[in-house]
Amino acid sequence: MIDLADNPQIAVKQLESQQEILLRWLDNPQVTSDTEQKQAEDLLISARFALKQAEEKRKELTRPLDESKKRIIELFKPYVDKLSGGIDALNRALRHYHSEKVAEAEATRLAALAQEASRIAEAKENGEVIQPLNKPVAPELPKTSRTNLGKVTYREDYDIQIVDPALVPRDLCEPSMLKIRARVKSGITDIPGVLISKKYTPATRPDSF
């Protein structure tokens, strides 16, 4: 006995064979008289019954596959959930740590700029001529970190929360998050009614596995 689940094409051929005459009538039907109207109505009833029959057969053949797929997904779920939860926790920890390092680097840069400005001001008071520094006043924090297994790049983005829709400028309303995000990415991060903070998303690139 042929298992139609393994040979769905046979099931389709059987249905087509059963409805061969109907399929011929369905090829470009015309209604130009009361008699043809009745014929078309009969064809409509037959075609809808045949469609229902085909959908029932399709469901009959795919039901075991759906059940098998569901069972496999449920088997994988605990393992996948643990991995996904761990990845989320790692992302949060890395984002927090990287944000702290960015803040420290910015504080160092501002302190170095203040020191350089003080040096220049003191030189002017004493009538001295000094050369500006040829190197950056503070080292720049690298965006990419090299690891044993590959590298991780911290992509700069923004966390945007609408805290008071009534204060958001009219040209950004409903408020439209799409328009707000576009404005933030253009460099404007001071928007009434919107809380904006930088965030860094780790993007991984393994060498090989």
C-alpha cells in the first residue's frame, strides 16, 4: 500500500483525476444567460466542495509532520532557552561594562583637554610659545575587542523612550519612533519628551568553529 504522506504528488493526481471534468469547466467560465448562470452556480458549489476536499486531504497528510515538528521544537526548547537567556545576560553585562569604560575614557579625555587648556593659558600668561600636542590628549577606546575565539565589535546605538508624548515636537508625532530614531542618528539627542541614552550592542564574529 502506498503511503500518501511520502508521496503527496499521488494524492494530488488522484484529486485531479476525480475532478477532471470540473477542472475543464473552470477554465475561463462565461455567464451570458440564465442557463449559464445556473451552470456557473453548480460549478461554484462543486469547486468549493472540491477545494474543501483538497484542503482536508492536505491537512491529513501534513498533520503528522506538524506534530513531529512541534515535538522536535519542544525537545529543543529547554536547551535553546538556556542559551538565549545566557546570551541575553552576557549582552547586558558586556553592554554595562563597555558603557562604563566609554564613560571613563570620556572623563579621561575631558580631564586631559582641561589640563592642556590650562597649560596653554599658563604659557600665554608667561609669554611662552608652546607647541600643541601631536598626539591625542587621551587614548581612544577601541570599538572592537580581540578574543581567543574571534572578535566582538561594540556597535553604538541609542535607547529611546518616549516619556511625555505631549512634549514631542509636532514634526515627530504620532510620536513616530522611526522619525525620532532618524533624528537621533543625525546627531540630535536633545528632544523634548524623549529620554535618550547611548547603548552598545556586542556583534560577534568567530574565527572558526
